[in-house]
Amino acid sequence: MISILIPFYNEEKNIPILLEEIEIAMKKEQEECETILVNDGSIDKFQVSSFKFQNTRLFTHKKRMGKGEALRTGVKNAQGDIIVFMDGDLQDDPADLHLFIKKIQNGADLVNGARTKRKDSLLIKMYSFFANIILRNILHSPFTDINCGFKMFKKETLDDFPLYGNNFRFFPLSVYYRGFQVDEVSVNNRKRTNGVSKFGSSKVFMGILDMISAYFVYIFAERPLHFFGMIGGILFSGGFVISLYLAFERIIFNVLLYRRPLLQLGIVLIIVGIQIVMTGLIGELIVYFDKRRKLT
């Protein structure tokens, strides 16, 4: 069975149309399918009675919890071995589902959608462009459009991956890092015709923070000392060089230091550097004891 998960917020006009399109697309594929809708605290006039489609279940959050929590609700209630993530704004085209199914049948564990011709605003296009450059060059992402919400994957790839906050954006990376076979297909990105986009300028800043978080989690999660040690070492070295230079001036040229703010800077850099390195050591201890606990 294929479980299609659709989290949505204020998409009363789009959801009935999307469900009808999914029903048509899946009848052509002759695949057993269920559609799981997660209403993430919508405040529009969306009603359950506004649609009647087979194998469709609706779960409702009492207040807006965010897309990550909505996806978690959907996954928890999914019965299929294959799961699809789709957005509820009609920009994802259900007619492309056959492309994903073919890739899964050919052995892929996860298939990511790639919007080659974007129908979004200039702000969204610029953000996605630069985000994908950073992801490919720093996180070594094999995907050309990791932010695309249209994905199909085997349910087993979710093992050991906790959905929370905005980390669903980097779920394909986690699957790739864990050795699963990943692939990508070009999808038809349609222009939004009903409702209002949930992407704003604040999401750009939050996206940057999410990428920093992903960089730490996926690159240094099991070796935190490498991350903190590098930063702490740079700060400590800077403070040490400053202090060494000031000591040289005091001893050789008898320069008084009490009027030198540079002395305070050197001391602060040394102290902060040591603290950051110690944070890395504590992180290493946490990882060590967690691994040892799992062995017992």
C-alpha cells in the first residue's frame, strides 16, 4: 500500500481538487493507496463534509503545530510500506506519481522531486537556489532540489529519524548518509491559484538556522569535539598569540599593559576557547555513554 501524506493549513479550496487528482492518478497505476490529510490547525472554513473520497482519513491538530509535527502525525497513522509527502497547495502534480513509483520499483529507497521550472516568487527561487548550492558544497547533498515537498520513500527509511521542527527538510540527506539508495525525478511545479503562500521573509532566516543545525547534526553529531574543538582552538590560538605579543612587549620594551584593551581581549579569547573545547569534550562523553548503553 502507498500512503500519501498531505499536511495543510488554510487550504479549503485546494484539498478537494487535490484529492480528486490523486484518485485519478492512482486508478491509472492500479496501486492500493490511502490518503492521509493532516489539518494543522486551519482557521478557514474547511469542513470534513466538503469531500467524500475512498481510503481518505483526516487528522486535525487543535492548533497550528508546524509542518514537521503534521508529518509526524501522518507517519504515525500511515499503514502503507511506501509513503509519499505532498503539499496541499496544488503545486505538486499527482500526475507525476507514476514517475516516483517507477523509481521505487527499480530499487530506490527514496525518490526526491526536483522542480526544474519553478512557479514561485522571486524570493523563494533565490532562497532555494542559494540553499541548494550550500547543501551541495558543504553537506555534499546529491539532490538538486532538497526543499521540494514532493517525495516518495520506503517507510523503513524513517527508522532512527525523529521528525521534529523543520528537520523534515533534510530527511533525504539523512537517508543518503545512512547508505540507502536515493534517486530524483523532475516534477511539474504548478503555480498556486488558491490561498496564500506560507513562505515569508522570516522563513529565509529560519532556513539559514536550519542549515546550520543540519550541518552540525549530520556532520558532527557523533564527533562533537571536532566541531567545538575547531572553533575553540581558533579562539584560544588567537588569544594566545595576542597574550604572547603583549608579554614580549612588556618584557623587552617595558610597555605597560594596564592601558592596553588588547590584554583583556586576549584573556577573554583564551577563556572562551577553553570553554568551547570543554563543551566538545562533554559532547564526546555523551556520545560515548549513549553508544555504550545501546551495546548493553
